[in-house]
Amino acid sequence: MKTSPFYRLINFDEFSATPKYLQLANSIINAIENRKIQIDDVLPSINELSSEFEISRDTAEKGYKYLKRMGIIASVPGKGYFIKNVDVERKIKIFLLVNKLSAHKKIIYDSLVAKLGQAAAIDFYIYNNNFSLFKKLIENCKSDYHYYVIIPHFLERTESACNVINTLPKEKLILLDKLVPGVTGNYGAIYENFEDDIYNALVEALPQLAKYNTIKITFPEYTYHPDEILIGFKKFCQDYAFHSKVVHRIENEPIKKGEVYINLMEDDLVTLIEKILDTDLKIGEDVGVISYNETALKRIILNGITTISTDFHMMGEKTAELILNNSVEHIEARFFLTLRNSL
């Protein structure tokens, strides 16, 4: 068996959230697809990989085990690992860029991966709502991706987002969660209608809201959340004669009987619940609580927190369908109300 020029074929991207063992495996698969590695080529040992790329032995071993399960490499005691099979089915290469890590982004990712199965290799990046990092990652991304899947939420300079996104080939672009004004061409999208979603959810909750007189929404001054949420909220309160208030800092807000609080941020929800528990008011009777985004814990906390939420599982699944069908369709994501004891 012959030795391959292996090290220059491996790439670890420190900006990527893709686990390093998958980056290792995908590098080997890419090298096979590009015919830079041949059958029977010898691979470095676990220790050599660990030393050369400053990764843990567990990471290197996990990458090799992943390839062994796929039937791409094999090992011989005393001789190490080698390429067993170069008949690799070409994978769909996806550049996935999300604004932040959260339980809801994991749902999107998991449902996307489950639907695509072994048909795709996903490079996963996070820009933490920072436009400068967002721009840098897109400018530096490889040109050989089949699809660019992007969740575009920023804390600043959102007016420039379309210019960056427009540098990508539109037939390979899928926007998730939010449409970006100024993005041109035919591209795929799974998006929320933020204004209508909150309005319609509150209309559905009218029987439970009837015992309250005021609805407050916690909406930080410095946030990536779209202003359309506030537009829909204010329109509902005006149409159905509720007093309303936008609260920027929940920790400074007095809690009063007859009020309902809508929380967008998980930290604000914790603060609100702590403040209510310090009073004699009863949640679901004296004070109402509605939280954005469904999670398993909200089914349990205080005998259940009412939520309004996008169907994140559907978002990931439909993204996979756009990819598999090579579609540029725009699909509005489902949004639903889950009533529980907090209202």
C-alpha cells in the first residue's frame, strides 16, 4: 500500500460549528471525489493526525470510525488505516449559516439532517447576530457548495445584508426564518410572517385574554427581533381594545394584576417568573404569561407556559425538500398557539 499526500488535503475551519470529526471525514470524502486520494492509499495514524492538526485522539478516531461505517476506509492490525472504497456517491454540499445557537436552531438542523440523511454534507457556521462576521463568513466560504442556507438576523447594519447575500448564486440560495428586502433573483425561502403571526395567535387566545386589561411585550431596545412583531402586537391591542406597552427592561417593570406579558427572550421569561413569584399574584389568574418559541421545559414549568411558536421542525424539513427538489419556492412557515395554565 502506498502513502498519500494526505495532510494538505485536510482542512479544519475554526469558524465552523461543524464537529471536527465530521470536518475530517468530509475532507477525506472531498479528496476522493476530486481523485486526489486513491484506493489502497494509506492514511495517517490516530496519533499522527492528533499531532499534525492539534486535535484530540478521540476526534481523529471518531472521524475514522464514521468513514469505516460508510465503508470508505478499513484498517489492518499493525498497518493502520487505508482507503478501501473510492466509489463514493457525491454528496450535496451545504453551507449552513445561522445567527445564534439555540434549542430552536437545533430543531431546524436536526430535521434538515434527518430528511437529507447521508445525501448531504453540511458545513455549519454561527455569526452571533454580528453583521461583520456574517459578511466575512460569506466572503470566505468555498465556491463549490451546492446550497447556501442562511438565517439572516442582525443587531446592526441590516440594510447592507442584501448586498452581501446578493453575491451568492440565487439558484443555490435558501433563506430561512426571514425574508431580506433587496435580495433579488429566484431563490428558495422558508419564512415567518412576523406581523400576521403574532396578531393571529393573539386572536386565537382571545377567550383566555378576556380576563385581563393590559398586554405588555418585552422587546429589548438592542435586539435582532423584527419590528414587524411590534406592529402586529400593537395592531391587535388597538383592534381589540387592550391597553398595551412595550417593555424594554423587564427587571424594572412593576407587576400588576390584570396584565399579560409576552416574552421573546428566555432570560426575560426567567426574570418575569421570579418577579411574579415574589408577589401574591397567581399566574394564569391574576397575571398572564405568553412565551415565544415552544420548548419541552415550557410544558412543565408552573404547570405549563402558554407559547406562540414557529414550527421549527417543519422549517428544517421543508428546507431539505427545497434542496432535494432543486426548488426556489417561497413557503410561509406554520405558526401556532399552545394554550397552557399560564394564561
